[in-house]
Amino acid sequence: MSCPHLNLLDPDAYQNGIPHEHFARLREERPVYWQEDPLTDVGYWVVSKYDDLQYISKHPELFSSAARTALSSEMSEEEVAMQRMMMLNMDPPDHLKYRRIVNKAFIPKVVEAKLAHIRDMAKDIVDKVAPRGECEFVSEVAAELPLQVICELMGVAHEDRHMIFHNTNVMIGADDPELSTTAEEGMMAAAEIYTYGYKILENHRTNPGDNLIDMLVTGTVDGEQLSDDEFAQFFLLLLVAGNETTRTVTANGMKLLIEHPDQHQELIDDPSLIPNAVEEFLRYEPAVMQFRRTAMADVELGGQQIRKGDKVIMYYTSANRDEDHFSDPDRFDIHRNNAKEHRSFGIGEHFCLGSHLARLELQVMFAEIIPRLRNPRFADKPNYMRSSFLNSMKTLHIEFDPEPV
């Protein structure tokens, strides 16, 4: 193979951004490619093509999320057993049983009933920065709406929201010394959210309400309610998934608008283009770069023989730029007619539970940002998280024309 070896599970491989040229060579020359990993001594298959990613995602009997979790890191058997309490790390039939507990909270009819309230939240967020002409966009704008919405759904007190924000940052930033200097700190951050989840559970038992927590408390799997530990795992997963990913796409979308002022102006002139622009944000700069599966049988994929037990990593960042599915894939285009066919929300049984809510939040947020933060520009270089998992910015300092008070 002509392309240089690059360990895509090494966070340093992303220090200059996502290595799209490397992925393009992989798609052309070896779409399913075996990569050694000296960091863990556990090699893995790099899956870079759209159709191969779809095949894996739709065949959980061949490619398991539960065997070694959906996360790329290597864990002890005890850690894997704990992780299997999360829906993310379940296979059928368990996955569907647990998904049903909260599914109705995220169906379009229920989500859209919150539209007016979400619009009010978005307006309040932009109101705070628009007259200033500058802001740290990640923490002051991008993080706020998904954080407020998911915390409200989960019964998190207003004064505790930024504790959740801080701890989820530490958890997902375990490879970034600015966010989490040790794996132990990441574990401590998760433990604090677990402990808070137990507190929420006890409070609900004393003061029950009709919300997402009630669904978790009263929902059953095979006739049994969730244990306290299962509740805490669910609580953690929903908070992190409902917070980090939408925040990241909002920040990435803002960066793209600054880099493409002509398309930004088109959105100012015609707000009806915003929904498709959001899909292009998701395609071009997805939040989650990869997930893992474990082969449960010998299987051929992309002309390669994968063996039972092999580690397989699906790269959404690459599938979203597959030349066989997206024309001129490295071009950012808010008019792209198949932008919505991206796989940033996954496909198959693990398709993102909150995809409709995330799309709504992104559309509402950009409908507020685009006409009000005029002539946006970078005040400093975007500061990305050191990660091989998330395509996430820590800070994005921007300037814009101050809105008249």
C-alpha cells in the first residue's frame, strides 16, 4: 500500500486536523485495512467506506458492540461488564429492550412540542453575547442550548448544569492534558455524575414527576425495573450524548460559516436553507469520528478476511466523504442534494436516539445565530481537543459586528 502507516487511534494523528488525505488514500487503495497499534498492542481493521460501515452497523450478529464495547480503548473484563450496562454497548435483543424505555421521549411529536421553549432558550443565549461583538463561542453559545435542554429533560437543577458540563468535558477529554491529566481524573468525573444520578433517583422517588427520569424509573426490561446502577449508567449516557455531540456540531458549523462567508450570506438571505446547511455541517464536520465493533465470526469485508475476535473501527469522518456516495466530498456545500445521507448519527440498531432533537436544536440555534452574529471572524485560532474519538473544539474565540442595544 502506498499511503504511509498512520495509527488512527493515536490522538496525535489529529494534531493538524482530521487526516482526510490519508482516509482518501485508504478508500481508494485499501478500504478495509489492518493497522497495528503499538499503544495497546491490539491491532484493528480500519473501515473507511460508506457501504462497509453500513454493512457492519446493520449486522450486529456479526459485529458486536457488547463483546468489547463500542469504544476503541482496551478495558479489563470488569470494566467491560460495567460498560455493558449502557445501551451504547449492547447487542440485540438487550439493546432494543433498553432503548424502548426512553424512545418515546425522543419521537418527533414529543420533541416538536418543545419547539417554542427551545427557541426561547436559543434567543436568550444569543441575547447575552450579540451586543458585545465577541464571545468564546464554545462555552457561551454552542454548549448552552444542548446543555440546558438535556439537563431540563433529566431533572438537573439549574445551578448544577455547569458541574455536568465540566465533568463531561473531563470524561471525553481523557487524552487531552488540558482537560484530564489522568485516566483516574476521567473516572472521578464519571463517578461524580453517577453519584449525582443516584441523588436524582432518590429525589424522584420522593417527588415523582412526568419527565424522562420517570421513564427510566418506571420502565421495565423483561418485567423488571432498572437497578440503581443501570439507572446511573443510563443517566450518564443520556447526559453526555445529549450534551457533547450537539455542542460540537454547533461549534464546527460556526467555524464553517466563518470560513465560507458567501454561503453564510446565502443563509442570511434565505433562512429556509438552514435545515440542509445543518445536514452539511453534520456530514462535513461530524462530532463522533469512530466507533468500534468486535467480529463474532470469520467474515469477508472489502476484500479482506476478518477473523472472529478482531477489533473493527468504523470511521464516520471517512464514510461521510466517500467519493462513491458524495460528489466532490471535500467541498463544503449547503446546497448538497444528498447531505442528509451522512452517517454522523449512525445507521441500523444504534442509530442515534436523539437525532431528531439534535437536528431541531441545531436548526433553532443557527436560525438565531445567523442573522444576529453578523460578519463573524476568528479572534483566535480554534483550539481542538486532543482526541481520536471526538472532532471537538475546546475554545473558539470569535468577533462579529455588535448588535445595537
